[in-house]
Amino acid sequence: MLNKTLAELAKGLDQGEFSSVELTQAYLERIKREDSKYNSFITVTEELALIQATAADETRSAGKATFMTGLPIAHKDIFCTQGVRTSAGSKMLDNFVSPYDATVIRQFNAAGAVTLGKTNMDEFAMGSSNESSFYGPSRNPWNTDHVPGGSSGGSAAAIAAGLAPAATGTDTGGSIRQPAAFCNLTGLKPTYGRVSRYGMIAYASSLDQGGPMAQTAEDTAMMMNVMAGLDPLDSTSADRQVPDYTANLDKPLAGLKIGLPKEFFAASLNPEMATLIHAAVKEYEALGAAVKEVSLPNTALSVPAYYIIAPAEASSNLSRFDGVRYGYRCEDPKDLEDMYKRTRGEGFGTEVKRRIMVGTYALSEGFYDAYYKKAQQIRRLIQEDFVRVLSEVDVIMGPTTPTPAFKLGEKTSDPVEMYMEDIFTLSLNLAGLPGMSIPCGMNNGLPVGLQIIGNYFAEEKLLNVAHKFQQATDWHTQKPAGL
Amino acid sequence: MEWETVIGLEIHAQLATNTKIFSGASTAFGAEANTQACAVDLALPGTLPVFNESALRMAVMFGTAIDAEIGKVSVFDRKNYFYPDLPKGYQTSQLFYPIVGEGHIDIELEDGSTKRVGVTRAHLEEDAGKSLHEEFASQTGIDLNRAGTPLLEIVSEPDMRSAEEAVAYVKKIHALVTNLGICDGNMAEGSFRCDCNVSVRYKGEELGNRTETKNINSFRFIEKAIKGEVERQIDILEDGGRITQETRLYDADKDETRSMRSKEEANDYRYFPCPDLLPIVIDDEYIDAIRKALPELPDVRRTRFVDTYQLSAYDAGVLSAYKPLSDFFETVATISTDAKLSVNWVMGELSKHLNQHDTDIKNSPVSAQQLGGLLQRIKDNTISGNIAKKVFEAMWNEGGSADEIIEAKGLKQVTDTGAIEKIVDEVIANNQKQVDQYTAAEPDKRGKMIGFFMGQVMKASGGKANPGQVQGMMKQKLDALC
Amino acid sequence: MALNRTDVEKIAHLARLQIDENDVPEYATNLSNILDLISQMQSIDTSDVEPLAHPLDAVQRLRADSITEENQREHLQTVAPSVESGLFLVPKVIE
């Protein structure tokens, strides 16, 4: 019963092939047995999972089951989960047992899903490799010498290793799409505001967005049906009708207009990957799509703009971690300032401190216009590029990442090199657009992701485009050796 | 050369909302520590703000009341600094696009003239919690009940030239916000606080360096703090010194301002637009609806009091400054049908009692209905003014209506002519010496002498005899003896 | 844009971060490199461009002014490092 998609597991539960408790136990055992290789979970919530699974089975016998009832999933450890440690991958919150549930957690609980545990992540979602986690890096199940990507690396590794059929993630600059690409998964970063941010520990508020990571577009759509929607607790959540994301998955793609931004196929893209992306586009042409080259001239500027805006917001968002009301506090502070500085100096890791300092500097007196305001202006230019192109085409396609998963330690010494990893994903967050990554081939035994970008609130279209590809190809069904 | 004082004020008025500016926790004053600090107020990881509609409405009410430009698009910014009673490590405020733009307010000066003071802006922000330094030996306790209470920060132009003008301005704003019902105005509880920016210069010269004295919470302290600060600055400048631009605290016990442990580093608040909140957009319709629904403003009411009730400018000014007081007065005046009598009682006996017991009019043990009823009994001659004071005293201490007290204590005025005549005759019979003096006196001196006989009659009647009747009858009888 | 030791120390102080003395040079180098990356922005003329703070063109929703949060002090303070008589304790603040 393991190694199945959510849709398949839902069918199995429905037809009584297995119960939710049996399914949950099977996953819990597998996590216990296998996760030392991947370090994909920070906390396994065995007790909670079994309570939820028992309740789900009762719901089912009472004839009240819905599509998510009894399905086990994992949550990125950035979503506050009542009664469960919620660490955001940081020493700062290692002792933080959340007193409340994030809206996303509440939605999955209400839908009858079972929480297997909380997955590993880059500290406060700052990273592209999972190496900044206080709990040690997670590893890529396709090759454990390689990173699973980040920051939702634990979620990606867990699904790829068959330790969870699906998981939640968050994406501030590519943190769902890049690990999905590295681990041969389907990941969706929804339009900014589509999924509530309440209870999702903030990194950069105007960029953060929660979303699903799964094995197929269909599963991704099922999860979106749970996660999407207006939340009165989040001022930035969109007041807009939520469609049934599974309804139009099979819609034919004849006449679909695809744009290929020439800037996404520039020198930084590994040529073998370029070949795979072009092959995937050919596949779409076979499905009836029309392809044309488009231009997003400000793509390269998304890196500097992002690395001002995100750290600036983060420097302020992370000020609440001061050792006063929750979380880590240093030993024997000699005075207030000592408490602040040591609590934060000891509680945060290097990359987090680095970004807080960049953000603090960018917002400090005399620099605001040159950095923050400038970055927000560039952000407008980037958005305008997309708006223009998306008035001509239905979706934009390109690579999710410039290279496949790199090795652990390969990019940790130079943060700038690590930041360049996100060159194809950052611009969407700046513009607030939805984007997906789906498997489209292998490069030296490592998965390659195709990125599909759509217009605002066009998640349904993206899922349809992804699903049709997955009906026509089998890249997404490939599993790491030994699974 | 003559010194000139330049004063600008920042007033923080807590808005009288039920809940916090960004959370659904109560703002009630005086609750046990941290019982009104919810997950959002504690800035738990992942929590987010949602803006309170009443805070917006109240800010716009203030803006329309001072004829200000209203920001149709206003934006919340973050002011970043670390302090234990600031849970998020930033205060959500409005720097670049405030809800209320330029407006003005007229103050009355002692010489009777009027001066217009500019209001630069008024913006919404959240209050911080409270740090309690006294309860623990080496620790400070943090109570976050107040954290997130909505504040309207009202910033004036540096238009005031004396402590008296500053106080007149603060009183005017206080009257306005309490009249609008957007702030309870309780200065002792910190609902209405004032920061004073003070500098001095030779008349006509450039502005000098200023100091900011923080969080002064009474009108009297504002006056004293400014006067002390002006004196201090002039002393320094006349000794050839320079004024350090700094934040100071007013110490009411010592009646002096002192430097707040001068933070060697300049503050760098790193303001930027709050990404968790979206721009607040309002239209003319919203603003007009609020403008139309504004209650009567103090200035309008003061004029009306003079016109309708023929009150003196002073009485009208005092009454109209505080809505609970003016409402009280109007109720009393309506019931008693005598505005003059009402104002005398409200400003006299009632105010005296309120002051003695340090009580606000809102908590007065004697209600406007009770006082109005009492004044009716004076008007219809049931009791005299002096007896009324006794009734009021009883009302204050024991409650009850005027009629109940008069009845229970038997204070009803005697108007029975026969009964009064009897006492008058007795007094004349028992005071032959004074009667002789009266009859011997020149007729124009007799008027004054009648007071003695009146007093005797009132005494004999226990104060209950109707003074008018007594006077008439006594005069008639004495004159008959002449 | 090269940051020196003083710059790094000043920023770290503003952000209330204790940085190990020995790590300052590395922070200085890394932060300088990041600022160099960021300086690419300066080549673009944005004088007529309105800054974009929020990706969606949405406006603030308003919350009804009614109490929705009850006292949860004991529950919320279970995660606090130091509490007495319902107050959060910190080292003495001197004003």
C-alpha cells in the first residue's frame, strides 16, 4: 500500500483495501526504519497520527468520509501545529511547542488528513539546499550525497523516499519548486494570497506562500482543494472564489499557447537540461500546444531585488525572536542587551544572521532609497514583464533550476553562488504569480524539473497543463533505486 | 533681544475601541496582567494582523472634525526597535501615508483672542505593553495587555509660543476626542498622553535645538514641564552653552525634566511598509457619511450654550469642553427649566463634591436626573437654596430622589400663611429692642435691618419657612408699627 | 560595496545579534559579496517606476470590532522562558 499516490490511496481506503490506521502505521514504521538515511523529519507525530487515523476510520464507517479523510501527509515544520514542536528548522524554536494551529494545519485536520510529522527545512526557510537546518541537512533520496533542495527539502525528501505520499511546503523564492525539481516531484507555488499564511512562520511576508508537494498533478490538485481559500486571519489572503482543482485536469490542451522566455535558456542553464526542457516542450506541441519565444528582460535582476526585499522583511519579521515570550533564551543574561544579543546570536544560524544583517543594512538610514525602494521598483518592472507576456501566452515554460541537485557542501562556502540557484524561481514570488515544477527527465541519474508559470489565480490551468503531460509521460512515476 | 519659546506637541490618544487595533483581544483597562494578550498580541510565530474597522472610523472622525485632509490611501509601516514590551520588535505605525493629513484647531487665549494651531498629521499606530520595574528585585515584569491598543498620534505644528498656549491646545484636543467619543480621555490611566517638543530662540531667528519630553499625563504637568524646560534651556544658552537634541522625562515629584539615560546611538528605526497589511483605501462616500454623523463639536456647543442658555463665555467653555459634563448640564437644565440655576449647581456644589472625592462626572453618585429634580423643588418653592444643599448632601451620600429626601427628613418649606404669621408675631414680640431700633430708624435704613428678623424667623422655623413670604409679612408688620 | 569590521559590528548591534569576534571578517566578506550582487540593480533607471510593495492589487480588509479572544494566559505562557505572577520576566530594564 506504500508507494502509491494520494488518489490511489484514497481509492484503497474507499474500497476497504486497508484502513487509515493500517496505512498510517505502515508509513510510521517506514519512517522509523528509513529516515536516518534522509533526515527528512524533524518530528514524527506518531501519537497524533494514530489518533487522527482512528478518527478518520470512524468517519469513514459512519459514511461521512470525504476525499482527504484518512490520508497521511507530512507538514513542513514551518506550519504551527498545536501541541507539537514547531521549529522552523531553528535552534531558536527547538523548544517551541505551538499553542495554536496554522490555518493550513486546521484545514487539513478538518478535511480528515493524518499528520505523520513535521519535515526538515532550511532554518526559517532561508536556503536552497536544506543545509542551514539546525537539525542537520536532509538528503536527496536519488543520491544521498546530494541535497534535496530547499527550503522545503525535508518534505521533498520524505515524499521521494516514500516516507509520505505528499506534504505541504512553502515557497518564498523557489522553496517548493526547486526541491520538487531535485526530487522528481510535482510542486505548486500558488498565487500570492491563495493559501493562508496564518500560522506559517514568516520569512518574507510579501513573498511567502504555502503550497502542496506531491507525486502527481492530480494529488497536488486534491491538496489545493483543502488549502486554498480566504482566511479572515490573514489580511493578504485573496477574497476570490476557489474552484474544484480536480475538475478540469483532463481538459485537452489543443490551442494552448506556451511562451519560452529566452532569458531562461541563457548561459547559466546546463545544456543537457536545456535539451530535456525542449523535449518536454515538444511533448506539449504533440498535445496540440503552440510555442513561441518570449522575453522577460528583467529576469537577471530578480536575484538582487529578491535579496534585498526578502532579507529586509526577514530582518523585521525575525525581531520577535527575542527570548522574552517563547523560544530560546541564552543562559544567565547579565542585562537586557546581553539577553537580546546572545539569545539571537546563539539561537540563529549563520545564514539567518547573514540575511538579517543584509536586511537591517538595506533598511537603515540613508540606504532605504538605494536598496529597498529600488528593489520594489525593480519588482514592478519584473511584474510588468510577466503581465505583458501572459497577455500573449497562456503559460510560460522553462527550467525550474539551472542545474540538477548539487552535492552537499558544494555551495555552502559562497552564499552568492547559492543564491544564483534561485534565478528561475525568484521572479514569480516577486510578481506573486503561481508556478509549478513537474518532472521532465533525468540528468546523470538526477531528476530535472520543468517549470510552468501561469497568470494570477490560474492554478487550475497549471494543474491541467501538468496533468496532461503526466498522462503522456512517465517521468513522474520514476522512483529512486531501491524503492 | 527677547527669548521666544517654540512648542510642538505629539498627543497619543488611545481609541475607545472594544478590541485591539490588529487582534480580537479586549482593550479594557485594569485587567490582570497578560489576560488580554492573545497569540497575535504576543507576536507568536506565524500570527498576522487584521485591522479593526472602529479604529479606522474613529481616526476619520477626528480628521473630519479638525477639517483635515483624509488619506484616501493610507499605509501601515513598521518602526523597528527592540524593547521587551514591544512583542514584534517593531511598532506598526504610519509614517509615509497617514490616515489624517493637515488640519487645524482654534484655541482661545487668556486675553479672549483666538489662535489657530496647525495639526500636521494624525496617524494610527499600536500601543506597547507595560514594563513593571518595581515588583521584582533584578527583573522587569512585562504585561502585554496594553500592547496593540489602537492609538491616534496627533502631531501639531510648532505653533505654540507659551506653556499656556500648549495647555490650551491639549485641552482643546482632549475636549474634541472625548466629545467625539473616540477616546475616554483618562489621563491618569494613560489613555491620553502628551510629548512636548520645546525649543527657545531669539525672536525672529532660526529654530533652536529642541528637546522632547515624553509621556506627560496631566494638564498641570504639561504646563510645569514646559515652563521648567524653557527655563533650563534659556539658562544654558545664556551661559553660552548648547541645547542637546534629546529625549527627556518629566519627574512630577521633583518638578523637573531630566535626560533619559542618553542613548549614545541615534535611533535608526528602519521604517518600511508593513508587508502583512495592505493599503487602507476609503472613498468620499465613507468620509462624508462619517462627517454627517459627527456629534456636535465642542466649539459649536459652546456657542449654542451662550446663545440658548445665556451662559457666560467662561461657563460655556468649561461645560462644553467635556461631553459628559455638558450632557449632564443639559439634562439638569432641561429638567429644572432654569439654565442659570443649573449651571450654578453643576459648576458649584456638584463640581465641589466631585473634586473633593476625586471623581469624574461619569461616576457621579448624583445623577443629572436627581439634580434636576432637586432644582425643580427650589424653583417651585418646596425648599430653599440652603435646604437644597442639605438635600444634595444626603443625595450624594445615601442616594434617593429630592422628593424622597425632603419627605423623609421633613424639609418641606412652610408656606402656610397662618403658620408663618405665628412665628413672625413671636419674633416681633420677643425682640422689642430691635423693633424699637427699626421704628426709630430712617425709612431708607430699615431695609437692611429687616435681615435680623428674617434670620430669627428662619431659625425658629428650622429653615423651612418660605423666605419670600417671611420677608413680605415681616416688612408689612414692622412698618405698621412705625 | 565593501563592508569593514565597524560596519558589520554596527549592523549586528542594530539587529541585536552577537557575532563571534573571529567570525566578523567572514561576515564582512560575505555581506560585501552580497551587496555587490545587489548593486546590479543600480544599473537600471527606475526614476519613473512606482515601487511595488504587494504583488496583488488588493486593499486592506477590515475586522469587526468585537471581542473574539478570551483569556488564554496559562496556555500561551507554557512556552515562555520566565514567568512570574502572570508577567513575562526579563533582566532589569534601566530607564
